[in-house]
Amino acid sequence: MAFALRKATSYLIKRLHLRPVKKIKFTFDPYMNNVKSIRDVASTLHLPDVLETNVGTAVKFDIRSDRIEPQIDVEFNDGEKLIFKTGNLSHLEILDYLYEYVDEKDPKKHEGPELVTKSSKVASKMKGKRK
């Protein structure tokens, strides 16, 4: 069981990106029992491979000692906000839901592939020769 969880988590980490994300805020009380998953997600999102997908993403921590329910606030570039109440979610569930939302809003996903035709190839070769 543990091997399957590690494999699924590593699969999500390889595919996870922060391109459409503007800001992520982690709010939790470290003395509560149900903060393990939010701390694991925070450490996962701080991996260099994930952070390099969008250097402009602001990652903030609000650590309190007032018995607050752990939550992750995600703000996207288009102004939409997403709140994860992570008290009863596992590390893998949070990453899976986050991946689904981020992938849906990915700006590169909606771009079409560049079409290269024979005539455009010939035109680009001719440009180089005319200089």
C-alpha cells in the first residue's frame, strides 16, 4: 500500500505545475493533530521542479496557535479562488485535486500546436538566403 501511495505521489509531482497560480497561502495550527497533510503538501510545493514552473507564484504561510482548521487558499491569475479545508484530506488527495484545477486553468493547454507546412518551410529557407 505504501509503495502505491509513493508511486502515485511521485507521478503527480512530476506533472504538477503552477503556471496559472498567482498565490498560495497555507494556514494552520502546528499543535493540532490534523496538520500532517498540509505540511506535506507545503513541502511538496516547495520542490524546485514545481516552483520553477511559475517563479511569480507567491507562497505564504500563516501559522497560528488558535486552533484554526488547516486550509490552503489558492488564487489563480484570472482572480478565481480555491479553498482546501485539509483537516480530513490526505496528502495525495490534496495534490490530486490541486492538479485537476491547475491543469484545467493551464494557459498552455488551450493553445493549439503550431502548424508547419511545406510552404512555410520553403519561405523560411528563402528568407535566410536573401540576406
